[in-house]
Amino acid sequence: MAANTKHIIKETFPVLEMSCAACAVSVESMLSSVPGVEGAAVNFANQSALVTYDDHAVTREVLRTSVRSVGYDLVIDTENREEVQEAAQRNQYNALKKRTIASLILSVPVVVIGMFFMDIPYANWIMFLLSTPMVFYVGRGFFINAFKQARHGKANMDTLVALSTGVAWLFSVFNTLYPEYWHQRGLHAHVYYEAAAVVIAFISLGKMLEEKAKSNTSSALKKLIGLQPKMVTVESKGEVPLGQVMVGDIILVKPGERIPVDGQLTGGSSYVDESMISGEPVPVLKEAGAAVFAGTINQKGSFRFKAEKVGGDTVLAQIIKMVQEAQGSKAPVQQLVDKIAGIFVPVVIGIAVLTFAVWMIVDHSFTHGLLAAVTVLVIACPCALGLATPTAIMVGVGKGADNNILIRDAESLELAHKVNALVLDKTGTITEGKPAVTDVYFLPEADMGVLMAMEEQSEHPLAGAIVKHLASLDVIGKELDKIESVTGKGISATYHGEAYLAGNAGLLEDHHIYPEDVMLAKISAWQTQAKTVILFAAGKKVAGIIAIADKIKETSAKAVAALQEQGITVYMLTGDNTQTAATVASAVGIKDYKAGMLPGDKAAFVKELQQQGRIVGMVGDGINDSQALAQADVSIAMGKGSDIAMDVAKMTLITSDLNSIPKALNLSRKTVRTIRQNLFWAFIYNLIGIPLAAGVLYPVNGFLLDPMIAGAAMALSSVSVVSNSLRLKFSSL
């Protein structure tokens, strides 16, 4: 019997109802335990789970059931996933906002009475009446989630809050109903309704602010999703939702509309703003046969096009997917934080129990022991620790997207600042990747209109560059009498009885036509610069010469200099000949280059640098670069390159501008610095807060941390971490 074949897919699911980093650990462990799941990475900051699973062995419904069993939910609706998550988060935020307002209204009188007017008649009963709905209405979610976690032998922040507020409330109710128990022992029957009320109020406020902040970090992704029109005009179906568009459908696009899917023009023409993909502000002319891409904006004309890529296959969908995966992936430092968060809650509960026991043994004070245990449970919330890395990564990824740098995973963002060797492909990376006219020399009598007409009908691959150049000079082609293509050499034509030639030197030599000395000198100089020279002859005289080359991008030399200033050694690898490689390398200031490199050679060179202990970045745009991109520590694809290169690379430069590379490295540096700042403050906070809560200063100066202050500090620590991450959005690269 043949073994079942696996079909491993990677999919991002929105997760609902998570309230802290430990929740993410719980969801992750449940997903990972499902048979057929190869791996799961749950990101608390953007409320998503990146699941790698065998869809022959496990279904989305099974994944959802496993998550629901611990009190959370998984959005598996593939059609409206983002909308469902956004609606759920909006509802969650609105409900949280109402509960927070209610908690603040109810807690204020409890605090005022508990702190300043505890001796008024029926004070305890008034606080009981106000705090009970606080605990069981506003705070009911903490108890429900804690119970669900406990059923699976797990604990999270909800467990801490439920324990601390529940114990404080029960202790206070007992003292309200049976104060004689303490009076008989010579002690006052203290109540701590205000502690239970304020802890819930502060935590609810903190959660509300976190929800608000988290929604801001994913704005770049929402902007990208917003580039997709919801309704589309299909020729045979009328106006239909985007999800119903099929490959092969003929779609009508009117002036000002966004193009819904990728395809090819079949009729009409217009200029299209493709700055979303290319970064170029000048609209591109689209005529029959031209490719159009989802998310780009049609200008004044109308046209029809045939849908070729729909749904998740479009260029825009791939960009969205890359951003989603980047925000859902985990940096290596985050994996450590998750392990800490997973054991943090049980350890804190253990410390709380130990604190209570020590107080009972040493001081024989049930009240102090109980208060200290409750305070430990309140102050040790793992949220700040759990939010430290993912919020910084999310904001960093969003900042990259705003600067035309698409980052596919968190690891590359974290590692990029360590790159000390950068390998650049030549064609399409340093250069434009397409031939263009660089130099011309024409005699005054040269008939440009004839040359234009000849090149328009030429089959030579360089003819398009000449046509483009002449078109930029507003040259209009003339109607030729006769035209003939000469394979491998050029083209000949007749106009008003005179013979014309356009092609290489061999074509003119066949007709015994030779350039003058001035032209020979220019031809020699251009060829030394690795340029291809086209000659144009009228009758028996050379009327002009044209140099064509793959032009070096205007920004390449500046980018290389910026990288070298950062102490990075820049290498250039190319499959082109040595002369061309030397010319390009010299022009942009690269000393280390290799020519005639096959795809395997490029990958081997990257590996060789890695064996020397270098952290290697590779930048390329073609299929021939994919092997080296996969080998590199940090791989960067040019946005105008091949799909394969972009699939392999961990970063993509949408504008194909090398100046984005120093920006990407600087972004990595700033993101890692933010992560370290967040982790430092989160660890310091707990390192100082837990001993204070346990009462270490009490024997010295009688100081005991109030549970109410502990709750406020805990909530503010989480908000401060998120706020510190959001500073990245406003920093310059």
C-alpha cells in the first residue's frame, strides 16, 4: 500500500480573544499539538497564527476546534478573513471600551471610600455593591479564560488577574460578613474591595490602550489591502465582487478606477499609474498586449483586459502576503521571550504562594501574607515582556513598507544590521536591466525620420532602445519605399531612391562604407566602455553612430558609497564578460567583482564568504540569482525582477533603487535597538516589581506595595512598551 503523500502549506489565520503573550503561547501549543501540523507561530501583537500544516491530514476546522478548546477562536473564512478579523477586533475594542468606562465609573467611589472614608456607615457594604459587578461583569472574561486554561493545565495573564482580584474580593467579603473573626483576635477586619476594583479597571484600561495601539501598527497592511477594489465590472457578468473574478474573464476598467487583478490588455488604451509597484511617478502607456497589475490606478482612458492572475496569485496579493507573513513571523529573540512567557505565569503563582507562606511563618501575619501574595500576582503580568519584540517587528515591517522595502520575515529584519559583506548582481540590480541609448553622434544632414522608420520595423533586439530614444526627441518615422532585414547585422531600406543602412560595422563593410576618423575615435571610446555601437549610413556615407548599453542606475554609485561608509564590503557578480564587468564596477566604485559567473558560482561565492565568518547579504533580480539568494544570510530582491527571485528573497525593494539597501540596514538597526530597549524595561520592571510586591522592604522600612498601585504599574508598563515601538514609525531612515 502506497504511503500517503504530504501536501504542506503555510497559512496565516487571524486569532480572536487573545489578551496577552501567554495566550499566544497557549494557542501556539494547541495548534502545534494537532496531528498534521508541522509548525505554528502565534503573534500576540497582530493577533495572528502562521501555521505550517499538511492539508491532507488536517483541516482548517480541526485547527479552529483545537484553538476554541482553550477559549480563543481562529478565523478560517478564506474569502473575508481580513474583514472578519477587523470586525471582531472592532467589536472587541468597543466592548472593552464600554467595560473600561463602566469599571472607571464604578471604581472611583470604591477607591474614594476605601482610601479616605472607610469609617462612614455601611462603607464596606457600599464598596461590596459597587465592586461585585466590577469583578463579575467587567472582569468576567478573566475568570472564564482562566478556567478554560486550567482545564488544559495551562495558565496565562488572565489566571494572574483572576487569582489576584478573586482572592482580594473573597477576602473582603469574608471580612464584611464576619468581622468578628478578626476582632476576636485583636485585629481590624480590613477590606480590599478597592484593590480588586482598581486592578480590573487599570488592566481594562491598559488592554483598551493596547488594542488601540496594536491596530495602529498594522496600518501599512490595511493600506495594501485597501488597494483592492471590492467590486469589479466583468464583460459577461456585469458588476461582481472581487472574489468572483475568474482567470480568463474580460474586465472593463474606467477612468480613475483601480485595476482589480493582474492581466493583459485586449482592447483600448490608457496611461496607468504603477507607482505602487515601480515607485515611478510617471504613468505608463498601456495598449493591446500590455500587462496590468492589481492595485495600480487607471488614468483617463478606458480599456478591457483579460484576467490572468486572480485572488492570491496577483502581484498585490503576494505583497500583502509577504507583509502578513513578516508581521506574523518571529525573530530569534522572540522565540526566547515566548519560552519565558510560557513558564512565567506558573513561576509567578509559585512565588505568590511562597510569599504567603514566608509571611505566615516569619511574621504570622495572614493579612500581610495575603496582601503580598495578591500584589505579586497583580504586578507580574507578562504582557510587557510578550509585547516587547512583536510590536517592534510589526512597526519595523510597516515602516519598511512605507519606504518601499517589503520584509518577508522577522529574522531577516533582525539580522540585516549585522551584514558586513554585500553581494550585488549587475544586470537589473546595479544597472537598469534593459538596453538604452547612452550616446549619439549625427551629422547635421542625417535624416532621423528614416532611421526611426527603419528601427520601428527592425527585428533587432536593440531596435527598441533606438526607437525609444528617437521618440523622446519627437522624431516621426517616414514612409519607406523598401525595407529588408539582414539577419545578425541590421536592416536596409530605400527612401526616395536613396539607400539607407542601420546596423553593426560588418553590415556597412559589406557595402564598402566606412566611418570618418572623428566617428572612429568615438566608436573606439564607446566600445572600451563596453557599449554596443550601431551605425547609420545614407548612400555611401556614415551619417551617425549610436551607443547602446545597459545603463547604470543613477542611484547605484551613491548607494555603494553609503554601504562602504558603513564598513560593508561590496562585491559585484555577473555572468557578463570581464570588460563590461570592469567598466560597471569602476563606474560605481566597486573594487571586488567577478565576471562570467554561472548561478552555481554565485551561490558558491556567497558560501565561501560565509565560511570566512561573514554575514552575507545578496541582492539580485533574476532567476539566475535565486540560488545565491537562498544561500545568503539576508537576501534582497529587486521589485522589477523575476517572481522566483522575489519568492526566494527575504526582502524586496519595490522601487529597485539600491539606495533602499542602506535604509533597510538602518531600519534593522533601529528595530533591534527598540526590541532591546523593550526587553530591558520589561525585565527590569519585573525584576524590581516582584520583590517589592513580595514585601522585601517591609522588614527595613515597613513598606508594602499596594495592589492598586501594582495594577496601575502593570498596565502602564505594557502601554509604554507599545508606545516605544510606535516611535519607530516616526524615525528617519
